[in-house]
Amino acid sequence: MSNEADLDRYISLRRIDRRHWDWTVRIPEKGYKNCEEWAPNETVARDEAREAARRLLDGDD
């Protein structure tokens, strides 16, 4: 499993509104995934993006 710093380099996180976030995970030769979601704070939104990155790296998505 990759550590957070490794995963964060694949993540682009953008705040849309107070609790509305948009994130994109792009991993060369593995693909990408993007999502627009409601999250209480940046930490929760980034954790969701990290989980998506882990799934892409593992080939589960």
C-alpha cells in the first residue's frame, strides 16, 4: 500500500463551495477518476481521493 505523500502527487483537489469538493486522480498508464462530492472538510475529501488512487494502483477500479 502506498503512503499518503506518494498518493497525493496523483491528486488534484479543488474546493467548489464550503463543503463541496472536486477531485481528480490521474495515474499514468493506470487511468484516472474524478468525483464531485460533499465532504465536511478537505481532509475527508482528500481521504476519498486517496482511496480512489489506491484502487487505481491496485487495478480494482
